[in-house]
Amino acid sequence: MKIPKKDLKIETLRGKGPGGQHKNKTDSMVRITHIPTGTVVTIDGRNQHQNKRQAMEELERRLVEQKQEAKAEQKKANRDSKIHDRTIVRTYDYNRGVVKDHRTKKTAPIKEIMDKGKLDKLK
């Protein structure tokens, strides 16, 4: 995933915690903020270049995760709207092995419906 530089705010800061003189003298901690989403990643290590690389990788991972969650949420909302609009009559869930009729709110095993053709179990 390529993130435009104009969408990033990169800051270098003095690190916190143990490290003695090295921590007190160098700006090795890196904080990267993705401006459009407000996502902030902070890495505090000894090497500024490694910290920047790690922070970018973490930021990309988080943005991809957010994008996937938004896509899944949109897919769920789309599916729910179809069910509530009653355009879907039946849902076949092969993982659980059941058929659900959305008009009557009844479920039945797929084997009985597919093998024996007993759709009356859903009425």
C-alpha cells in the first residue's frame, strides 16, 4: 500500500525510558500520524531509521486492517438491507448445514431440503 507523503505527519522526539545519555541526546523516537484517518503510530527504539521503517510498516498494516473492516461492515450492511427488503427469500448456510427462510423465520437442515425436496418444512 502506497501512502502519499502529504497525508503523513512525521515527528522525531526524544525517547522515553532507560537508555542513559544516548536517549537524552538523540531524537530517536518516531511518531507518524496519518492525517486523513487520525491514526498515530509511535516507535521508540535506539535507531531512528529503523524506528521510521517500523512505524511505516505498522501504519500500513493498521490502514489495511481499517480498510478491510470498513469493507466487511459495508458488505454486512448491504446483506442486511437485502434481507430486510425481502429480496432474499432463503439463505443457504453450507457451513452450518441449514437453510433459513426469511419470510417465515424458520430454519431446516439442508440435507432434508436438497435430498428430499421438503420445502414445506420452511412454511
